[in-house]
Amino acid sequence: MPKLPVAEARITVNGVAGDRLRIGDTVLLEMLSYTSPCKYNAQWFANGEFSRISQKLHPGWSRLYARVLAEGVVRTGDRVTVERQA
């Protein structure tokens, strides 16, 4: 995610752990693994319910760690393509 403020940045995908995401013409991300919810992020959730993004409790709602393989600029309307890894 961007390190500087942006008007909007949202990418939602499901079932891509272990795969790669190509975004637009240049960006390539390798989706590594699901994250564990952290109590320090409770402030960002209604009623502090950060466990709603637990992969164990709510499969498909977790965040993922990603490795940037090719950086670039992501723009509104860019195509997101899943490249399945064997």
C-alpha cells in the first residue's frame, strides 16, 4: 500500500495466497501468506473487533503479506490479473 496519503486505494481479492497479482502494465506482487490480526489495529475497527480479519475464524477476510517483484504506479481502472503458481 502507498506510504503517502492518497485519495483512495483499495484492492480486494480472495484465494490468492501463493499466487502473483499483476496490476496494470508494470506492478507484480507475490502473495506470500495470510497475516495474523494484531490488537494494535483494533482502533481501526468498529468496537475494536479486529478478529474479524482472522483467516482461522473468518476464511477469506484476512490480509496477506506481499512481496513486490516489480514496482510501478497503480491507477484507477488498472486491470488486476491473478497469475496462478503451480
